[in-house]
Amino acid sequence: MPQRVARRLLDSALADALTTPHGVDRYVELVRPAFSLNEVRAEVVAARRPTARSVTLTLRPNANWDGFRAGQFVRMSVEIDGVRHTRCYSPASSAHAGDLLELTAHAQPDGVVSPFLRASARPGTVVSLSQAEGDFALPDERPEQLLLISGGSGITPVMSMLRTLCHEGHRGPIAFLHYARDEHDVAYARQLAELAAGHANVRLLRGYTRSVGAGELHGRFGGEHLRAARIEPARALTFTCGPTALVDAVRTTWAQDGLDARLYVEQFAPPAPAGMDTADGNVAGTLRFARSGVEAAGTAALLLDQAEAAGLTPRSGCRMGICHTCTCRKLDGAVRDVRTGEVSTAPDELIQICVNAPVGDVTLDI
Amino acid sequence: MTATTPPQLTPEQLDAFGRELDAIRERVVADLGERDADYIRRIIKTQRGLEIGGRLLLELGFLPPAWLAGTAALSVAKILDNMEIGHNVMHGQYDWMNDPAVNGQAFEWDTACPAEQWRHSHNYVHHTHTNILGKDRDIGYGILRMSEDQRWHPYYLGNPVYAVLLALLFQWGVALHDLEVERLHSGKESWGDKREMLQAIWRKGRRQALKDYVLFPLLAGPGAPFTFAGNLTANAVRNVWAFTIIFCGHFPEGTHEFTEEETEGETRGEWYFRQLLGSANLTGGPLFHIMSGNLSHQIEHHLFPDLPGHRYAELAVEVREICARYGLPYNSGPLRRQFGSVVKKIVKLSLPGRGGGERAPEPTAVASEPAPAAPPARELVAA
């Protein structure tokens, strides 16, 4: 109760007027880093390391968190060596898990954020979150039959679906197919086994690509695995999340049967390699200006010039990298700083478009 | 150019000079990280702490020790907010952190000038066109005669008076700076053209004044006059300090001005050269540098405006060495000497002389209808 009163006071017009121009957050966050009047932030309350590559974080979001639908993802921002990095993670917890949220990150060998989290995330760390996003989610009207297919780290959104459905006491048949390298590389191995053992309607089938004979499934996804699932795709809703090869195989099978409408897909592409080869001048790609909805064929020219050539009028000043008037958010893609030749591939970062040229596809928030 | 003739470098030397400075910049950019993030957060935390402490003490402003301590804390908080935090963050010095709290385009500071207008007039106009007469509006702020190349007019007899007023009301001077009032006088633009800007200044200024002069005093109840006086003093202290530091950046004896013709189509090396010759440093201890927002390293700031200010002290050693090798001057001195020479210049230039009229280029603006209480008709070369 006193907390609610405190929040009401901090959210008042008076508090806003007294803390102008910085706002209430900028003062309160110095003592309560997870506090914000509008932004979603969360404190790590537990960090487990279920496999050699993964880390499972339990987060307590602040009061601004609106919750999520099982299967959706959030953008989480963490700071590494002074730089805030943002990545998408699908909560793996039940959508009814109260005010806690569970995310699992799988360390990619050449990644930045996931190895950092695996090595360094600990209780007390404060992260920033977006609200949940994405259409890869359980519909409000739950289907009776479900087929959940995941590969590797793609387990998290379907894990959330399975947990949510079990939590709701879902009665219809659910088959859960999961593919991994071997049995030691499954972040939710124990929880999956427990759910399957505790719910007669849940059928768990595991396939290991590097551990022959260990799981219930052998080899890659195909018709045989589908039969073993004992779910009729035409009567069920299927959700699949994982590497491109798995998702493509599922998609092809469903398309052949004309069942695309009954299939939900979430696919993750490997991150772009850090040092892209620009020496050969191979920079052709598509420039997307997300806010204005304009697309253009990219050239090796400066982004500012190309944006103007595409009929846009982005803010600009010195046109020599001094004044930062043209700084804008690069949502996706690689750019080269023409002053240093350095290529940056990080998603969601601020760049000066007067001194950067695209390398391949680039999406800007203009 | 004024005063002494600047040293001459061959185009090849200028290119090499530019490459050496580029190399410094590249090295620092690659090294940016936790150290810089920790630094700016520590400063921000100190500033917020001082601000909260100062304001609380000023609520008890009827007690003289609380008033003094509160006013001092709030003055320092405002100086840190405007200079080491606001000015530097708005240059994009911490944009690489990707943290919305220190994002150069989103930051707003505790002063009357709307950040958006500052970013244009300072980051773009002043830093790109530093010390180019007719382009850099920081030369005299459209009010003072700060260069012999500005043609003299009887209006400038008031130069020292205007300077004192500008120092005391600096935050409002800065706020109105981007309006280019002299263009209104000359009829080049009408008040209607400036409506949006005026509205932004009014919105920001009103919120600032409401906080400092109405709300915090009212919260003190019967102690309101003391709180009011404390806030007024803190704003004035910040104004005078910021004016002092900023006027030492480009106006001390030995800094050079340039003409538009000289700087047309300049190379990267020439741009660095102009930034160096147009700027002057202040010597002092670490605390002095922080309180000046590291603008005491004005030379390094103008060479590398988007590198974190707390790095300038280290870079200064290298920049000095490079300048020595190329035989270039490196204008640096203690505050009293540099400011002394600025005061001398303000007083001296209030009078005609030293080639004032003859050497001036064609006036760009002639006021036609001087309004009462406004500056008389005058010619503003540095408009």
C-alpha cells in the first residue's frame, strides 16, 4: 500500500514539474535501478546454468510490465563494457507464472550478449525490457490439439506454451518434439520430462543429432516423426521454432498438405558475422527506411546521400561526422564508417548516417 | 585574420597533421568502454545528489548555514548538469553507450535553452564553422563586438555593460541565441518565422522558472523568499561561471578568426588547423576541468567534439606534442590570464580603432527600425 501511494506521488504532475527537465525516473533510478514510471525494467532474481551453453534467468519486471502471451518474445537490453546491447528472447515460463519471468539464453560461440549472460548474469543485475511482441503465440481461444516442434534454443517459446497449457489444465493432446545435439544440451530436459510424466495428454519425443539411439526420434524431422507424434496436423495447430533447416522442413511438409494456415513459425537466423568482407565492394543490398516505409536499392554511397536520393529529408548538419545532427537508429544490418573503414553489424544501435555507408541490407529508423 | 598572422603549413603538411589527429580519434573510439560509462554515471550521480541535497537544504533556507550550503550545492549541481553532463552528452559523446539516459539527441538540460535549439546552434553551427566571421554566431553572440573585424558602431560603447548583463543572464542569452534577433532587426526574417522557436523557448523557460521560482519556494512555506533567493543565486552563479569558461574558449589573445573565403572547400587537415587556431585552453587541476565541463580543454574539444570530455586531459599531451612538431601555437593559460585578456578585448573593442571599419567585409545586416529599449541601429558583421 505505501508503495502504491509512493508511486502515485511520483507519477503526479507536481513531481514532474519539480524534476523537470530530467523527470522522476532519473532521480529514483539512482537508488532503485529497476524503478521507472514508464519503462519496463527487471531485476534478475535467479540465474541457473542448466547446460554448458545456456543460462536461465528469472526476472522480476517492474510495475510497467503488461505480461505476455505464451510464445511471444521481449527485447532485453543489457550493458556490456559500457555499451547497451539489445536482443530478443522468448520467455519460457508459463504466462500465468505471476510476476516472474523466465528467459533462457544459449551462448553462441561468436555472439556478444549470450556468452556474457552465460558468464556474468547474476541476481541483482537490472535489465531493460520491451513489452512482449510477436504473433507467434497461443491464440486466446486454445486449440484442442497442439503440435509443438522446436530445435536447439528454439525450445523457449514452445516451452512457455506447454507450461501455460499444463497450468490451465488443458485436456487435449499435445505432442512436443524437440531436437538437440545430445541429451546434455537441452536446457529444459528435466522440466519437460516432469511435465510429460505428470500429464497423460502430453507426448514428449526427443531427437538427438549427435547422440544416436538416445532419444525417441532418429535423424531429422520427417513424416515418420510426425506419425510418431500421433497428432493430425489438419486438426491441430502446430508451432515450430528453431534453426532454418528444421523450420524449412516443417514448413515444406505443411505446405504440401495445404495446411499453411494451421502452422505458426518462428525462425532465427544466425547473427551476421562480425567482420564482413567489404574489400570486394560487394555492398549491394536493400535500404529500408522503416518509419517512412520507403525502400531503395543500396549502393556504396553514404546513407545520408542515399536517404536524400530516395526522396527523404532526414535531419543533418555538418555532413562530416562532427555535429551528430543526423544520428539515427540503425535497426538492422551492417554499415561501414567511411572515416575508419570499420564495419558494425550490431542490431539496434545509433549511427551517424553522414559518415556511414551500407554493407548489404540495412534498415534505418527514418 | 586578426592579431598575429597564423603560421603557414603546406597542403602536404596539413594532410599529415590531419591524419595524425584522425589516428588519435580512431584509437580513442576503439577504446571507449566501461571506463567512460562509469565516469559519466558517477558524474550524473554526483550531480543528482548535489541537486537533491541542495534543494532540501534550501527548503530550510531561513537558516543561514543551510542557505549557504544549499545554494552552493545547487550551484555546483547546475554547473555539472549544464557543462560536464549536458554539453558533453548533447555532443553525442556517449551515444555509443546506446543508453537513452545519455543519448545526445534526447538529453534535456537544466537551463532555459531548449536542448533541440542548442544542438543546432552549438553542435552544428558553432562547431562546424568555428571562428568564421559571418558564420559562427558564437562570436559575440550577436550582442558584443569580440573581433576587430566586426565594424565599430556607437552601440558598442556599451560592450562592457552588455557583457556583464550577458554573464548574469547567460542562460537566457543562450536560449535566445538561436533566434538570431539581429536578423529580425534587419528585417531579413519576421517574428512569424520564429514562432515555433519562440514557443519552444517559452515552454522550456516557463517550466524552468516555475520549478526554481514558484514551486520549490512555495514548498518551503514561510521560508519561500529564502528558497527563491537561493535558486536565483544558484542560477546566477551557474550563468557567470558558464559565461567565464565559454568566453575563454575562443576570445583570449592569440586566437584567430577566419573569413568565409579562406575556409571555402577546406580539407580535413585545414578544418583541424582552424579548430586549433580558433580555440584556447585553460590550465588547472582535475576538479577545475570537471567544473568547466572539460571546456578548459577547448582545443581538444574542438578537434574531437564527440569524444568523451574526460579523455581530453590525456589527449592534450599528444596534441601539444603534435603542434610543437608542426610549429603550431597551442594557446593555453590559467583562467585569470585568459579571462583577463578577454575582458581587455571586450573593453578595447567597445571603442573604434585598430582598423575596425576598414578591414571589415561588407556588412550583412543593417538595422532599419530600432525599437525602444533595443540596441540602436547597428551593423553586425558577425551576424
